[in-house]
Amino acid sequence: MENGTESIKHAPLPTEKTLRSRRNLPFQLWRFAAINIKMIKMIRRGHH
Amino acid sequence: MARVVVMGAGIAGHTAALHLKRILKKSDEVIVVSPNSKYNWIPSNIWVGVGKMNKSQVTFPLAPVYKRKKITFHQALATAVHPAGDSQISSPYIEVTYTDSNKNGTSAKIEYDYLINATGPKLNFAATEGLGPDGHTVSVCTSDHAIEAAHSLKAVIAKMKAGQKQTLVIGVGHGTCTCEGAAFEYTFNVEHELKQAGVRDLAEIIYLTNEYELGDFGVGGLIFTQHGFQTTSKLWTESLFRERNIHAILGAHVEKIEAGLIHYELVDGTKGTLSFDFAMLLPPFRGVDMKAFEKDGSDISAEIFAPSGFMKVDADYSGKPYEEWLASDWPNTYQVPKFPNVFAVGIAFAPPHQISKPRKSPNGTLVAPSPPRTGMPSGIMGKVAAVNIATLIKSGNGAKVRSASMADMGAACVASAGSGLRKGSAASMTMYPVVPDYMKFPTTGRSIDDTFGEIGLAGHWIKLLLHYMFIYKAKARFGWFLIPE
Ligand SMILES: Cc1cc2nc3c(=O)[nH]c(=O)nc-3n(C[C@H](O)[C@H](O)[C@H](O)COP(=O)(O)OP(=O)(O)OC[C@H]3O[C@@H](n4cnc5c(N)ncnc54)[C@H](O)[C@@H]3O)c2cc1C
């Protein structure tokens, strides 16, 4: 009775390019910096 | 000289104790009461649960840290609070029962001027028959549980290597559980391990959850922008499940577990069973077993604690319908209204209502993810309680104190799988605020700029960084207080 299966079946699948970019070192280094900056911004908003 | 007692040495309590010692005068005393000799960085238990880390990498002894910081440590369980003292002791005090090898089982009374309750959750395996390490499923809530989970996982991998198909069920073991993010993360770690072991094709992985939709995470899901479109954590999570070929059972309340068989009811009232070879199901949480007494000895537990056992603080507990709640119902200072020198932070405070929409099956079964109180909010609450206590000690009870509402606070969740710097992958999410505020952010309840989700190796590096950084901070090494909560 896997009631989640139907919607999972219709979810978008990542393309080969997207999958590669998730492992691509230079691109991920850039994302690492970007996510850190986003997180720091978010932390700043929440620290009182 | 003031004395502050902190009950619990988890993320909230330990953070509070270290900050208190840093901010208060030398003559003020900070006392920590906690039953375990070791600190556990719980988020990394996930990696212990797949055999990628061992216990010593996620725990360390508390006593040396407290000795160095001149914090008094009682390895004990707090069992009762007497916030107005009693007929013999005029000051407020707590009762404790020691758990260390020397004084094991003996009890004592510890007086306080200020008290922080940061006792976290009681892992309520008993709520579901057959759930948990004493039943038929494993857990990753403590490092010891996670070690056992890793052993069980190894055993099913060995069976698959011998050619047997196996069903692995991961999720939550009750309709009112929280911490779905941890179950989600463990799912992806297990999937990764199976791939690494070369047995993925022999495994069926099923995510069994009380969430009505994938990506709910107990916070009603997230909306964020990606490639110029607003997207949902539902679509994003479903995509991840499709890519990794993971099945899902949603809106489920687990009723009972027998050896190899889970009985559950769905929110639409249908009942089902699910056979398993390996099951990691998180327990529901409730407040730890603690009582509260008035000066005359009468039991005021029902006034101080919610029916869930969590401590009631400065929130709106009027129990209005889900549709009517407001961000402002959430607590600001975490003080107990009747006893403002008592604070409850982290998982220990009673949330005023669910964030994710609660539902009932036609049979009346509640399927309602509880609000998560994750690491970052718990740490912030601990720090703010410490700062506020220092202010009250310095400037008196009328002093203006800081607020740390979860409706004005973000959270980060990085579900990371794999090990090493090249092989891992992670789904990183942040949200601001945790509790949606439709007055401030009318469309989605949250700031679109500060809420996002992304999949990739970078998130895995972040999770590793957080692991080392937070253990460094918890060990109170040089400059620890510069690392944000
Ligand atoms: C498997 C797992 C993975 C997670 N991953 C993440 C993550 O990636 N990111 C994130 O932000 N959050 C994560 N969380 C949530 C996070 O661990 C909690 O938010 C956090 O631990 C809550 O902190 P706390 O101090 O309130 O409770 P705890 O950390 O549970 O601490 C409670 C403390 O109180 C002590 N105690 C218990 N009873 C008593 C008593 N009677 N008297 C005195 N002391 C007592 C306990 O021994 C403990 O020291 C995860 C949780 C789990 C279970």
C-alpha cells in the first residue's frame, strides 16, 4: 500500500547534466561558498 | 552570588551552561545535572548508524570540559522541581538521583536561583507496541542505538551479498513523531551504503512516515526558488526518491510491530501490514519523567507540564484550532509564567501547536507530525536563556530580556550521505523562520530568500564541517563562542 508511489513516479528526474553538476568539484566549491553565505545570512537574521 | 542550575547537557543545556559561565561573574555558580557522562553530537549518529563513524567520533566526556570551565557537574537525573522550595527549604530546588558509578541511585537536593530545563525528549518507544531496540526495530537516537542499527544493517547487507532480497523500512514509528528530517537522512545514507556494497538491486527501501506528503518534515513543507521558479520541498523530495528508487508510505500511524511485520493505519483509515528485514523507526518524543511541587508539597505537575510532558512556557496554550494559530503564539523567552526564574529550552519546552497540519483518520487516529526543535534553534534558545539570566542577575527582575521565538529564527538541515570528500552527496535545506509567519511573509509564511534546498557534494562538505565545528565548540576549545549556534 505504497500510497506515495504514484506521485514519486511523476516527479521530475534530474538530467545527466544536473547529476554531473552535483559532483563537479569546481562547481561544488562555488556552491559550498554560496550555501555557506546563505546559511550565515540566515543565522544572522535569527540570532538575537 | 547567584546559582544557576542547568538540567540536561545536550545541545540546548550544554550551550546554555558554557555561555552562562562565560558571561556571569566568577563568583556566580553554574551547575549542570545530566545523567550521561558523555556529550553526544546527535546529528552525526546517522553516520554511526551506517557504520561510517564510531561512538568516540560523536561523543566525548563532559567532566573534563566542565572542570576546565569551572562548571560543577552532577552526573544525575533530575526527577522533581520545587520552584517555591518547601516547608523546610526556603529556596527553590530540584531533586536528583545520581547515575555515576560512585553515587549510583543516591539522591540529593540542589538549590537554585535560576533553573534551565534542557532535558530534551524521552524516547517514547512504549507508545507503539514492539517499537525500538527492546522490540523489533532499531533506532539512531543515541550513539548506542546507532551502533546497534549499524550491526543490523551489516547483517542484511551480508544476506544480500548471499543473494537474498531484503526489505528495509526507514521512517517514524508513530503518528505523532517528529524529526522526520533525521529519518529522511538515514534513508539516503542506507541507500548509499547499499550501493557501495554492490547490493542495491536486491534491496527494496520503503520510507514509512506520518507526513501527509513527502518533504513536509513536520514544518508543513517548504517553498523556495530554483532556476527562476518557485518550487516545493514536496516536488524536490519526490524527485530525489524517484532518482534513488525509494518507495514511500505516507500519512501513516504505526500501530504495532511484530518480528518482521509492521501494522499501520493510514490517514484515510485503511489499515495495512508491511514485512521487513530491517527497520529503523524513530520513536515519538515526550517530556522526560519529572514532577513539580508547590511549597506545601502539593503536586503541580499538570500546571507546569503539558500533557505531552514538556514544560509550559510563555506560549499560547489555549488550544485554538490549527487554522487560527499565529506565529505570535510561540514562546519568546521560554520562562515559566508562574516561576519566571525557570526556563525550558530546546526540545524540553511544550510547543503551542503543530506546524504541519494535524489530521485524523476516520477511525479517530491522530496523524500529526510534531514540530521539530532541531539543533540550531535549540542552541539559540540555550544561549538566549543564558544571556537573559545574566541580565536578570545583573539588573534585577524587571530588566528587559531578549526574545528567541521560533517564528523569528531559521533552521538548517543537511541530509548527507557517504563519506570522504569526493564520494558523498547531500540535500541541504534552510528555512526562515521555522514557524511560518503569514503576517510578515503573506504568500508562503517564510522568507523566499532565506529558504532554499539544493542537492550536491557541497552540502556533504558542509555537514562534515558542521560535525567538526560543533564538536570543537562543545569541547569549549579556544574561541568556541565565536562559532554560532
Ligand atoms: C538521529 C537524529 C539526527 C538529527 N540530526 C539533526 C541535524 O542534522 N540537524 C539538526 O539541527 N538537528 C538534528 N537533530 C535534532 C537535534 O539532535 C535536537 O534538536 C537536539 O539534540 C535538541 O537538543 P536538546 O538539548 O533539547 O535535547 P538533547 O540534545 O536530547 O539533550 C537533552 C539532555 O538532557 C539530558 N537529560 C535527559 N533527562 C534528564 C533528566 N531527567 N535530568 C537531567 N538531564 C536529563 C540528556 O541526557 C541530554 O544530555 C537530530 C536528531 C536525531 C535524533
